[in-house]
Amino acid sequence: MKKIANKLYIALVFIFLYAPIFVLIANSFNESKSRTVWTGFTFDWYVKLFNNEVILKSLGNTLIIAAVAATISTILGTAAAIGIYNMKKITRSLVINITYIPIMNSEMVTGVSLMLLFVALHIDLGYLTLIIAHITFCVPYVILNVLPKLRQMNRNLYDAALDLGCNPWQAFRHVIIPEIMPGIVTGFLMSITYSIDDFVISYFTHGSTSQTLPITIYSMTRRKVSPEVNALSAIIFVVVLVVLLIMNFNDLRRTKPKKKKEAAR
Amino acid sequence: MKKFSLILASALTVSALTFPVSADLPEYSDSVDWEKFKGQGVTINVYNWGEYISVDDGSEESFDTNKAFEELTGIKVNYTNFASNEELYAKLKNGGSSYDIIIPSDYMIARMINEDMLEKLDFSNIPNYETLIMDDFKGMDYDPNNEYSVPYMWGMVGIIYNTTLVDEEDDVYSWDILWNEKYANNILMFSNSRDAFMIAEKYLGYSMNTTDEQELKNAAFALTEQKLLVQAYVMDEIFDKMTGGEAALAPYYAGDAITMMADNPDLAWAVPVEGTNLFVDAMCIPKGAKNKEAAEMYINFMCETMVAVKNCEYIGYSTPQKEVPQYLDPELATNPIAYPDSETLANTEAFIALPNTTTKLIDELWTSILTANETAPWTIPVFLLGCLGLSVGINVFRTMKKKRNGM
Amino acid sequence: MNSKSKYVAVPYLAWMVIFIVVPLALIGVFAFTTTVTCDMEGNMLTDEEIAEYEAYCEEEGIEPEYTERTIFTVQNILDVSKYSSVLINSAWLALIATVICLVIAYPLAYMISRMFYSRQKLALMLVMLPMWMNFLLRTYAWMTLLEKNGLINKFFGLFGIGPFDMINTQGAVVLGMVYNYLPFMILPLYSVMTKIDDRTIEAAQDLGANGLQVIWRVVVPLSMPGVATGITQVFVPSVSTFIISRMLGGGTNMLIGDLIDLQFLGNAYNPNLGAAISLVLMVFIFLCMSITNQLDNEDMEGVLL
């Protein structure tokens, strides 16, 4: 009885989470442009999507900006984490506190503040400002993922590598990097995700030629979202679903033997 | 400004008489060297209202204005939208983005000229202005010396309503109906201050260009009262909502009403007898434009009769061009919504640029209307202090508890 | 590693100062200044003087000339209090949304954390998947569902019930917040609950605790850090959202985010007031966070306040 209630509850929450997404996907196959009237099944919107320059261009912008911003943030953030780790306690907490600000603060305030800065410096809003803004809110995620890995690491490993004849760069490359790699990867993935998904900060820092996908979608929601966007989101949904399933599957395969070992102990 | 509408009315009656020989559309004129910028990789940034240009809608005779311009001239068009004059102003004033073409309305053009935000046009690059624009649209109050703008479209504000949701006995030909409690939660309203204040001012019987503080405050009070009946404050969202039957009544622009009525036959149009706003939207080049000459070519292109006809037919607005009416679909060319009779036109007024102090007052009043819900001014400080107190309190409590446990 | 390697942080420190500290300082500058109109000698003019001067110029047929000057003022900050109802309303709606999120997410996270390992991963994946879809599109899809002629009303219409007014109400705004930020509540709750060892719960049961006592005495205290993180992650974006209220609330339920947008890129351009409101919002958020941090027993290094 209790089990059924549990399952029912979980099912209800998932229905709540997925109802709008199913509406989106269903509408991508709807012949009519109307959102609420179903007139017939069609693949037309998928064909049209690949001819819609505005959507494709903003998708391209989004991906380029995410890739550039995530890469730079990862490098900058990893270096920063190593530096912060070696700072004195007071400087360290000061720097970490400031680093927290973009994460803790409302995105709106971050966006507005960056916009004021760019305008004050007479930098034209465009790709450059978008990338700077995205790096600014991505770096903290990298730092916060790498720092714990550094703390978990055995400090003596590095010294041991030096004693064994490594130069500092080799020691860094072959000892520290492998140790903190999981943190770097997570930070990079989080950066990409947040950058692709960001609307609010981009809204304040984008220029007339550098619209990202969320910005284009925003200007559409003010009139009517064209069904091509529904088609695009259906594609994104399927791609993400497949990627997550593969990751999940790999994860399970890797963890299974470990679990058995634990059980054996 | 009143002069303008009267002259316009006479001009239109004349053109209505000489109508309707719908001939084949003319080709592009050779008024300028269209290929001047070909192969140079020039891009212009065009910033226009939403739904204000002909685009490819998939039908046979559809015409994509920007694409046609790109094909003709080799200049790339980067096209983006704004929703209201005030939004356009904020975007430009804020700085950081550069545009080559903007299409504000009359009063905003005057304000921008005042604030030195517009570039003077070089009319030798826009020969179509001289030959194709009706003389009635030259020397307008907002640009008396014809230096900064080329008219694109004109139109008026009225009420678009859903005949299945509005009672026949109610008078839609009056702004009063937007204050009728029967339609609570069924009214959509402009989300930009100037149009919203115009309606309230006309409802109260004032001029739409009043600078009287008390009158403005009264208008703001009327709008605050109306807020209880308003379902949503919208601009372009109205297309979706009215054609979908989401609301009964909404004030909006005539051209867009024609578009909406084509999509939903239940919709109808009324111009209130108290008078309404007549507007002209014109193409301008803002200061700091990077490709002024290419932008002027774009303006000239928009004035090509063929292009103007296509744009008019797509968006439903009224044209200031001499030759366009004879090529228009006769149904649109004789449509009283787009080309009203002289009596209706005589009852309209144009916006003028208001003094800065009045604009500022309207902005403030508008913000307070949208945020209406009077609370005492001390609530924020008390609220913040409360939060601070709570935070400190918990901290102290916790430290004391720790100490006690420590002992 | 030696103390010299702290210098690799220098590029980031420069970045941090230029793009985090300076912009926030700029907000402060904007919030405490205003632009005034002056005559050509730089003397401030009152509104009456300007009107007088303009009338004079009109008569004489000359162009009025002005200069502008930026001066220090506290007026913007004082003006923010005119809009206190908006801040209170935003905080109130965000609070309701946070509580609803907590109520929905807490049992769900607990149930997920007690599943088989493979099921847990699947369930988590399903929680995260919607976050990959653009939030504007998802919110727009809610419009389709909630409208007067929307899908929910059509569904009820089949049974002859309704139609209900759902769109453009405060309820719809709260729904939008709950929907968009629910995963941010579920994930931190799950991650602390999954660390609670089954044996701890069994031990409590063996010692005679009933189901409710187990939850209240064991699970709740151990999950407090997750609750704190979840509350912050839902409350902060909810309180400052500016699209949800416009799309689902129809602009009649204005929130503080909309108010800021209105001053910068909207219909009432006034960046000084916008900056002042942003400043108040920021102070408010950091105060709120100092409260939720108290829920979190673990002393994290460097967390604010």
C-alpha cells in the first residue's frame, strides 16, 4: 500500500515536470501554427528548422560562446584554484568570498552590473561582452569544483615527485593534474551547461548581432514562438536524453564491480 | 498637427477616387546604384517593431523584404525587434549597441532629434523620398525641415474586440468600455506608457499631449483603477492572445488589427468617438551608425513602390507612398480600418514630444501604476532590519547553545 | 606545492577585480548619483527655471542650451521605498514557491535516496533532464496549458467544468517559479540524503523509534545542509525572476526583477533608479542567505557571513 502511494507520488511529480515538455514536443508535430488546436501530424517544422537562418545562427552563436567561455573559464579557474589553495588563510577566504558573489547573487544584478561596466568602458555589446560575461559567471563553478579535489589531495605527493627528480612543471603535469582532473571535468561541463542555458545575463550583455538561442527564443515569446523552435527543442531533448542514458549506462557498468567488491568485504 | 490629418483626409479621398487599377507591380527602379556595396561584406543592423515588415510566410506570393534587399545589394541585413518606442529609446540611450536603421514614431523622433541622437540623412542617396513620398508627409511637426526621417507607415489607435465576447448593447465606440467592470480580466492594455496615457487622457476628455501635472495624475489614477480589470499588459503578445480568443477587448494599432482579423473572423475594430492618436513611423539613422550609406540605400529600398506594396499588404498598415495605393489589393486599399474617412481622421490627434519633466513624470507614474499596491514607505527598511535581526538572533542563539554544550 | 604557486591565481584575481568587484561598485555609483540639467556655466537648474528658460527661448526663437552634470544623491535609494510593495510581493511569492518546492521535493528526494542504486541514477537523470530545455520555452508551454482556451481548460471542458482563470494570476507566477526551480531543491536534498546510511535508520528503528520519529529525529537533522542549499537555490532566483511574471502573470503582478528591467531596457528608462533597486535587491538577497546559512551546521570555509 505504502509502496503504491510512493510510486504514485513520484509519478505525479514527474508528470508535473514533463507536462510542458510534452506539450512542446507534441506541438512540433502539429500541422497548425496554433498552440492548442491539433490539425494533423507533420514533419514540416523539422524541415523548416534547417532553413531558418535566425534560429540556426543563434544556435551557432550559443555553441561557440559556450565552448570558448567554458574553455577559458576552465583554464583560468584551475589556475586560480591552485593559487587560492596556496594562499594565506585570510587572503584565501577573502578571495573565495568574492568568488562566491556571482553564484550567490541574483543573475539580474550580475547582468546589470556587467552591462554598466561595458557601457562605461565604451565596449560595444557583442560577442566579446557575452564571452566575458559568461566567463565571469562560469569561473566560480570551476574553482569550487577544483578546490575540494586539491584539499583531498595528499600534499606530500608533489614534494615526493620533486624529490624523485621531477621539475615543478612535470610534477604539476603528472601528479597534480591527474588528481584534480575529475574536478576540472565537472567544472568544464557545468560551465558549458550554464553558458548554453543562460538567459538573464546574456539579455543584458548581448548586442544587436550576437543573439544567442535563449535571446532569440525570448524575442519570439513576446509574439509567437514559431513551431520550428519546438522542433529544435524536441531534438535537443532527444540528444540530451541519449547522452544522459549513455553516461548512466557507463556509470553503472563501472560501479557494479566496485559494489560487488564492497559486498565481498 | 491637426492640420496634418485634415490635409491627409483630403489627399486620401482624392486617391480613393482615382483608384483602382491594380496593375502589375513595377520592378526595382534604377534610382541608385544598388550594387555599389556588392562583395564588400557590409552588414547593417536594422532595429524595427515586431511584425512590421514582410517576411516569408510560406505562401506563393510571399515576399521576404530583407532577403530581397540582400539579394539585390549584397548587403547583409541583421534584423532585430523592439516592442515600443520607450524600449527603443532605452536601448539607444543605454549605449553599447549600434544600429544603422531604427523606425521610431513621430514623438520619439522629435525627442531623439532634441537629444541629438539621430544622424542627418543624405537625401541624394534616397532619391525615392523626393519622387515617391506624399507631400502631406513632408515637413511634419516632428521633423519640420525634413532632415532626419523618411516616413514608413502611418496608422491610428483603436479598439480591437471579439464579437463573441462583447455584448452588442455595449458601446465599443468609446474608451469607456475599457473601464467597464463587466469585462474584468478580459481586457488587454498597452504596456507602453505613452499609448496607455493617451487612452486614459482621452477617456477623461483631456488632450493626449497634456503637460498639466494634475491631469496626468488623474489619468494615472484612472489607469490604476483600470488595472483591476486588466488581464495583461501587452505589446506584440496581443496577436496571439486576441486571435486565440483569450481576451474580449484590447486597444491596439489599426494595421495590426487587420492582420488579427484575417486570422480570426470574430474580431472587429472600433475607433472611439472621444478621439484617438494618429501616428507616423519613420525610418531614421541613429548617431554612431557604422554604415550610414548602406543604411540610406536600405531606406531607399523600403521606399521602392514594389517593396512598399508588399510590406503594406503583409502588415496591413497605411502607406505614405504616392504610387502604392493603386497597386494594393483593392480589399486593403478600400479598407476603412487602414484608410478611414475624413470624419474619423478629423477626430485624431498626433503625439508631440513632451518636455523632459513631463516625460519623467509619466515614466514615474507609469512605473507606480504597474507596481500599484500602496504600502507604507518604511516597509523596506523595516523588512531589511527584520532579516538582519533574525540572522543575528539565530547566530547569537547558536553560539550560546554551543557554549552551554561545551560546558 | 610552494607558496610561489599562489601567483598562478594572478590572472583570475585581475579578472575578479575587473569583472566582479568593479561592476558591483558601479551599481553603487549609479545608485547614489543622478544627472542634472545645468546652464552653460554649470549651475544646477530647477524644473521651474528650465520651463521659464524654454518659454523665453521659444519667444526669442533661439535654441535652448544646457549642459549636464552628475551629482551625488540619496534620492534614488529613498525612491526605492515607493516600490516597497513590489519587493514585499516578490519576497512573498518567492517564499511561497520555496515552501511548496520544499514540501514537494523533500519526500521525493527521500524516496529516490532509498531506491536501488541503478534506479536512483535513472530518477536523478529524469529530474535533471528538464533543466536542459530552455526555461523560456518551458514557461511558454505552461502558457499553452493554463490559458483560458488552453489545454487544461479544454480537458476540464470535456467534463463540463470550468473554464478557470488560471493564466495571469499570482498563482500562475508561483507555479512558474515552482516548476522552474524544483530541480534545484531536489538535487541538494538528494545529495545529503543519499549519504544517510541505511544502518543509521535501522539503528534508530531498533532503538524503538517509529516511522515518524525516524524522519523527525534522524533524517531531518541530517538533511539540514541540503535544506539550506535548496532554499537558497530556489529562493534567490525566484525573488529576482523577471520573465516568469511577465509570461504567466501578464505584467499585472510586477516583481522586482521586472521593475529593474523596466528601468534599464524597458518602458521607463532610469538607470540610476534601476541601480538603486538592484542594490537593495542585492542587500536583501545576502541578508536572506545569511539566515539560511544558519540552518547549515557545517562550518564551510569562506561562506559569506
